[in-house]
Amino acid sequence: MSTLPSFPVGDLPAMWLRDNCPCAGCRDPRSGQKLFQIGALPPGLRVGSAADAAGEAAPAVEVVWEPDGHRSSYPLAWLEAVRPGRTGHGDLRTEAGKELWTAREVAGRLPEADWEEYLGEPGIRARMLESVLRLGFMLLRGVPGREGQVLEVAETFGYVRETNYGKLFDVRVEPDPNNLAFTSAAITPHTDNPYRDPVPTLQLLHCLVNDAAGGDSGLVDGFAAAALLRREDPEAFDVLTRTPVPFVFRDAGTELRADRPLIGTDPLGRVREVRFNNRSIGTLRLAADELEAFYAAYRTFAELLLRPELQLDLRLAPGDCLVFDNTRLLHARTAFAQDGARHLQGCYADLDGLASTLAVLRRADTLEPLAELFAGAVSAEYLGEPVTMAQHMLQAGALAQAAGAPPHLVAAALLHDVGHVRGDVVTGRDLMTGNDNRHSHTGADLLGRWFGPEVTEPVRLHVAAKRYLCAVEPGYHDRLSDASKYTLEVQGGVMTPVQAAEFAGLPGAADAVAVRRWDEEAKDPDAATPPFEHFLPLLTALMRG
């Protein structure tokens, strides 16, 4: 049987395809680095022929190039995953690679883990590090309360960034502070060290003592706030993305300055960085009309950042260590009484080290936990339907595959309800008693251990897709099963027109709607379903390394 892809290989951009040749003559087998210069490729490059590759461990396509006769063997799964036009987020440091949130959306599912489990279980460590990249933070509990321990936390995933504050800094009331952070004053949401180039991309805060009245911490998703500003006041958003702001810090031994906009975007206009610190903004030197426009936009954004629904409130207890993306999340603190002890230690690190550690963890990871899940708890009843959860998900995956869906959508359909199970506990039963278990988010969070946003985001949005379809498609609600109608109400009910319009504009909305349709169809107790092992090659090819 032919393993050729479903699209003509000859229609792919020739220079792009040749540039990605994986053979040992084109790439160093140890490092994967290219051994040729792009200018060394022959002019007039084109695919001469494409056929099944013989002798490969997995299905592959062999391309013979003209005019030089070079032979390239491309894994079929790779071609299907990366061919032009396929879904992808590109730079995952931008808003496109993140899950934007408000306080309510994360309050019931904080990305937290016990310190000993984080150290001892690579899967838990990977899930926590992935949360920093996706949500912007993680919270480690039970970290030993000894001075200097925060440096050891940073070294579990990267390298400490030394600054003028040292490798380690103490957050407590100082007799002669050079920064308001070292007082008991309230501090509004802000970015640390915006006057640096580059700014530290990660900050860690380890609580040693917190007996003072007040001193609670707060986090605001700056990317979500910037996206909200873009919707509510596009002109203000535009001003803040194109106006360089002088951020300045001076003390007796230091003078630092960086000129950057409050909202930094990539060449495609996607938010990539938020720098906001009212304490550190110097004097802007612009024309009068530009100053008027900037200060109007600056004030609007500042007021938006103080909206209560955006701030996640946390009270750090001794042993808690908060790790967050300093280029995305703004952190705050309430004032506290000086007669009570409050002592945190902090340090800076960088996202590239964390992302590297996560990638290495993923290389060694396997899908065995998912296989065990399908063999275990998901064999239980499925929300009052005439199929088990395992049957339901396997049917959904089979329906997607039969429809010719791309691999990432087959995976999303197959795995869309894994969030109904936590360990050996079927949380879906809570849903049927009227408590929303937010399984779409829990499942997507779990799957982030292995897969990228192309798989996780349709899972995250598939419940919202049901609410959306009920709002925009006449008769859809009537076709739902009784159990599905009941859970619809528990999960928020039919979307309003405004909510439906916002959902339709999300990058993963179309994929989520497709998953939702297979979800509703996959409830036939008599349907033949393939075993989980049938999907393993597809899932393995999609795993992030």
C-alpha cells in the first residue's frame, strides 16, 4: 500500500523542501545542524520524482531532485505536520502560543505541584514547566524554607541571571531601600527590571516568612490585558505598541536604561512582551500631540490593568515558590504592616533555559500514561450516555480519521475528554451532579505534556464550541442527547451573540467545532472502535520534542 501523502509533493515549495532535507549529507547526524549554505543549492531546483521510501522505520517519501539527482527521504508524519498551510503558531513566545486568562479562569486550576513530586517525577516537572510557557506561571509548594533555596529552584530548569541586585535578592523592609519593592508599600501590577536590555524573562519568589497583616501577591496576565485593550480601544493599543518609552534606574552604583514600548509586538502584530512599570518611566521627549496621545493611551491601559476580574490574588505561605514570566505577567503586592515579619527571596532566570529543559524532558517522555488511562479509569461510564468514556473517545478519534482529518485533529478528537479523569477519580461524575469540572481545560493542561497547541487548543475549546453551536446553528441544541443538554447548562449555557462572535475569532475555533461535532456523534454502543494502540503511531509522530 502506498504511503504517499494526500497532497502532491511536487506542489510544495522546492527550496523550502530541499532546505529541510534530513539526510546525513545535508545535516550533521549528531547536532542536526545544516552542512550546506542556501546559496550552494542548484538554481532551477525541482522535484523530479516522489515515491515510497524503502527501508525506513516509519512511512516515508523519497524525493529525487533535479537537476542534481540528490535524494531526500522525508517521514510522512513530518510532511503532514509541517506542510505549508497547516495550523501552527510559529513563535510560541507570542500571544498565539499562550492561553490568555482572567482570574476566574485559573482560580480553580492553579498550576501547582509539591516540591518533592516536582523533583522526583519528570512528568510533573514537565507539566509545571509547560504551565510557565502557556499560562505564564507555576506555584511550587513545600519548598524547603532555607535561605538561598530559590537559587536551587531556578537551577532545576535553567540558569540564574545575576544583576546589580546580585544572584539573590531579599524582598523585605530595608532601612535604606533603593527600590520600593524593599518597603512595606503597596505595589500595583508591574514588570520587574524594565530598564534592562534584555529584561529578565523569568522571576522567582520564594516565601520564607509571611506573618504580616497584608502583603498578599497578585498576578495579571499582561497579554490578556493587551488583547482586551486592542478590542476596546484599538487606537490606544496602536499608540502603546509604537511609542518607545524610556525606562530608567539609577542608584549610587548603577545606571540602566532601555527604550521600549509598553506593549511589544512581533512582525505579525502579535503581542510578544509587556513592559509596564510606572515607577521606572523616565521623561518622554516627543512632540506635544504625540505626548497627549501617549498619556491618554497609557492611562487607559493602567486603569484596565487594575480591573479586579483580571488580577489573580495569592497569599504566599512559607514554602511557596512562585515562578512567572516577567515579560508577560505583571505582579503586584498589597501593603503590609511593618510589625509583622514578611521575608521573600527572589532571583531572575530566563525562558530559553526553561524551554530547553522542557524539550529535553519531552524527548525522554512516553505515551504510556495515556495508554494506562484508556485501559483504566476511562473504561467507566460516560456521563449518562450508553457508552463508556473509552468507547466514546475512541469512536470520536475513528470518526475524525474516517473524515480525513489531519493528524492533530484526529488526536484532539481521540483525547478530548481525558480531563474527566484525574488519577483514578472520574471527575465527570461531579459534572453530572451540577459542578463544572472544567474538563476541557484540565484535559488540555494534561495533554500539554506531550503535544503542542494544535492538539491542546481544540481540546480546551471543545466545550465552548458546544455552547457556540447552540447559539449559531438552528436545531443543533435539539439534536443533543439529554445528558449533553444537562451538561450544557452546567458549563455556562448557550453563548450570547457577543460571546459567540468572540469565540469565532479565536485561532482554534474552527478545529474545536470539528472536534465538537465528532464528540456528539461518538455515542453509539454498537459501533466498532479501534483500540488505543491503533492511534499510537499518529500520536507519537505529533509528540513535541
